[in-house]
Amino acid sequence: MREVGVSLFGFGNVGRAVARVLIEKEKLFRERYGVSLKVVSVADTTGVVWLPEGIDLREALLIKETFGKLSSWTNDYEVYNFTPEEAVKEVDADIVIDVTNDKNAHEWHLTALREGKAVVTSNKPPLAFHYAELMSEAEKRNVPYLFEATVMAGTPVIGLLRENLLGDTVERIEAVLNATTTFILSRMEMGLDFEEALKKAQSLGIAERDPSEDILGIDAGYKATILHCVAFEPKTFDEARVKGIAEVTAGGVGRARKKGRTIRLVATVERGSITVEPREIPVDSPLAVESHENAAVIWTDLLGELVIKGAGAGLKETASGVVSDIVKAALRTA
Ligand SMILES: NC(=O)c1ccc[n+]([C@@H]2O[C@H](COP(=O)([O-])OP(=O)(O)OC[C@H]3O[C@@H](n4cnc5c(N)ncnc54)[C@H](OP(=O)(O)O)[C@@H]3O)[C@@H](O)[C@H]2O)c1
């Protein structure tokens, strides 16, 4: 049995969902892969809990869910005031997992890679702004840098582009990558206006209290930029042309519907070009997704048209992508 040390940064919705899967599937990972994953540190913004012998994740969940912060955990564990940078250096681990929303996390991703530690992340800005630097560091050190959950949650579009189609040339990708805007647009089709649909999304916890990243197309823009980096070549979010759904009106949605079409926030990715904008698409298009589904249509020279569709949000669904990457990284650590 190979023991692999894991350092978990971020204990919010996704971080806790990942912890639950690691608890539930511990036996499966031992039996199927011969790997024992030992979480040696867990961090939120209030502190880093670190125990080289391994942390009891059930207890960590209980503390976070009862008190809201890991720093309340003072009984059996040491809580350190490390910055992520310091923790990455100090804590002995094989894999660093970033499920935070730290926009500057690329700095400590680079530190982890330089230390020879694999990085698994669901955090988009590091990739959307620093892909070239991160990949070059990972390649130089021959260390895994994995980010399946950054695009389409656990639906494996990144794996598809990175590990398959290796003889194909991708020509174009069209994709619906943001579930919040899909929810709002489909509610507008049912007769709500934009504000009412947004309020509904917020009341159901689908949209954030500050929904601007979704509404303005920034979240979809990050994801489209990451797809461009993987399918073509490195680019940054600043080079993407992004328009959100704030100007879509109930009238526009209704007129599209009468023509047998639906409006969705569509990302179009071609070599050298990244565009995100609301577009009318036929109701029978694979991009006419509903609910929390995402879809991508990928055209390649050899395979032609390929459609990948599945959950693009949700906690279990995002944990699926993160945990799959953790196992991949664990299998690659010596
Ligand atoms: N939710 C989804 O469906 C989904 C899907 C795909 C990707 N993602 C991405 O996954 C990440 C996590 O999402 P989430 O929904 O779990 O967000 P969340 O609930 O807001 O959790 C973020 C967590 O990160 C912690 N954190 C922030 N900065 C940190 C730092 N510098 N050091 C240590 N911990 C830090 C926060 O600490 P506190 O608890 O102390 O605030 C919190 O525990 C985000 O980047 C998000 O974009 C989410």
C-alpha cells in the first residue's frame, strides 16, 4: 500500500465535498489503486491545521460546520498561522489541493511545483492568467498540475483534451460553461424578467450574493480561456472578448423562442480567439442545455464533431473532478 500525503487548502463547499468523498471512498482507493491518501493539513482563511500523522477528516468537518472556522479546533491539533506560501513549504506532502477562491493562488501553486509537489485545483484565475508559467514549471519538474474541475466541474472535458485526441487537431470549440446564466435565461423563457430570474437563482443558492462574475460572463470567460490554453496555446483572460447576459431582455428571449431558438451564454474558442456572448441557438442544439448542465461541442480534423455534456456545477459533481485528479496525481507520485 502506497501512502500519499495530501495538503488541502480551502474548506468551503467544494473542500468539504472533497473531504466527504475521501472519507467515503478510502477503502475503494486502497483496493482499486493500492493507494492510501493521508490528509496531513487542512486550511481555511483562519488557519492551517497540520498533523503529519494524518488528520481525522470527520472531526475537521464537524469543527468547520459547527464553528465556521478551522481555527476553533484547539483540542488535539495544532493550528498554524501560515500563509498558503509558508504552508506549502513547511508541510511535507506529495499533493497540494487548491479548492480556495484565492485569486493569487498561482504564487503558491508555483512554490508547490518548485518543491516537487503535485498540484490539483478547481480555482480558475491561476490558470486563466498564468497558464504558461504554471505549465512550464510543472513540465520542468515533471510534476502533475491538474485542473479538471475548473471547467464543467467533473465532466471531463479537460481530460478529454489533454489526454485523448492526441493525434487530432482541434479546430473549434463551442460551449455553454456557466450554469447560473443558463438558469436565469431558462427562467426568463418561463416569463420572469431578468431581475426576477436573478433573485430566484440567488434564493435557491444557484447564484452568489454578488453574481457579477456569472452575469458579466467572467466565469465563462475564465473557463473559455482555460479551454483555449489546453486545446490550442496559452492565452490569458485579458485577451478574451467577453459579454455577459445583463442586456438580454424578456422580449428578446420571447422572440427567440417564437423562432424555435433559445438564448444561451456561448463560448466560442478557436486558435487565437476566445469569445463569450449570449447567442440564439436552435432548441435542438446540443448547446441548448437546461439546469446545471454544461455542454461543449468540439470539432477536430480527424474525429469531426464531438459532444461532451454533463453537470457543470454542484458540489458532488465538482468533487468528482477534484478527486479524480487527486487519484491521478497519487498514481504518479513515486
Ligand atoms: N461550487 C462549485 O460548484 C464550483 C465548481 C467548480 C469550481 N469551483 C471553484 O472551486 C473553488 C472553491 O469553491 P467553493 O464553492 O468551495 O467556495 P467557498 O465555499 O467560498 O470556499 C472557499 C474556501 O477557500 C478558503 N480560502 C480562501 N482563500 C484562502 C487562502 N488563501 N488560504 C486558505 N483557504 C482559503 C475559504 O476559507 P473560509 O472558509 O475561512 O472563508 C473557504 O474555506 C473556487 O475557486 C470556485 O470557483 C466551484
